[in-house]
Amino acid sequence: MGLYIVSRQSLSRELIVSFLTSEGFQPDGVVESLHNLPPEETEPTILLHVGAGDCPESGQLAAFRGRCPEARIVLLATEQICGALEQAVLSNVEAVVSDRTSMRTLAGILTVVHQGFRVAPPLAPAGAEPPASLAALRPAAEPAAPTRPAATDLAARGIRLSERELCVIKKLRDGVSNKDIAKDLQIVESTVKVHLRACYRKIGVRNRTQAAIWAAQNLPG
């Protein structure tokens, strides 16, 4: 994926890497600032973590964009920072995610951003804090497994996906292209599109990005 973790806080860097690794990601680098990214990396996907007391500078982001226009940036920050971001900052990132968001959801967002999509910021869950969010972690704690509804619970919520539709949308969640989904399932690509349209209708979303995020939040691995 060409994934880089950027954070000034060493503990946060370690925790983020630990959780993303558990979700199947393998970061290519972990650095303290955007300036420390390898100059030869022209199209990185960047998880930029901003801790309490920090504030992303629009000038710094704009300068980085000038040097690396194809970069895809996901900003991970506290809810307070997410709610106070200037438009100049928002225009230079592909997604803004609260550190109270589950790491499973964050993994899904990183996947769709890497595919070239933009997630309207800020994205943060309402209500209670998920157990597997970055904000819930403590240095001595073992990483908690993300909790998500089982696929069998979907019917109770009025969502009835066929086995093939479930298979297709899980592959979409994992960043697999329509062409590769078709190869994996030994069907034609147009049939994949039919299944995806059916999924969109049943789960109440309008596009591929929304479907991938929904799947990351609602479907088991």
C-alpha cells in the first residue's frame, strides 16, 4: 500500500502500528513528521496522527502537498481537534478520523482512501467509545479485539445479503478491485457490479466508498 505512520508521540506510533498490523497492514515506515518521509516516495498513503495539544498547520500540509501532490492523507486526531479544523486543513486531507473511532473502521477508511476515494470529514461515532479505539488504549493494556456485529445479526436488522453478496462486499472492504473479485470468484466483472448494486440497495449506501466503510464497521473478517 505504501503506508506511512506520522506521529510525534512514540507511544501512539507503537499502538497504531500494533493495531494496523493486526488488521493485516504492514506500514512501510514510521516517522515523526511529514518532513521525514522518504523523498523518493511520491504516492504514499499517510496516517497523520495529531495528539492532544497539537494542531495541524495548514501551511505545512499545503507545502507537503506541493512537494507530494499524489499523497493520500488520513488525519487521526482527538474529537476536540477534529471539530476545530480549519477549511485550509480539511482541503489538504482525504479523511479526518476521531481517535475514538474503532481501529477496524480506521483500517477500512485507509483502504478506501488508498483506492483514491475521499471520506467527508469528520468521521466519528456517536455515543459510547468503541473498545478498540486509540483513545481507549493504555500502555499496559493488551490490545482489545474490535467488536462488530456478526453477519447473522444483519437479518435481525432487516438486511438480507446473499452468501455471494457477502463475499463480494467483504472483498470490497479489503480493497480488492472488481476485476480481481471476478477472478477470485470465477465470475465475470459485470456480475460483480450487479452484486455490488444489490448490496448498495440493501445496506442503504450510494457508492463504493460508503459500502466499504459500512462493511468495515459491520462485517466479520
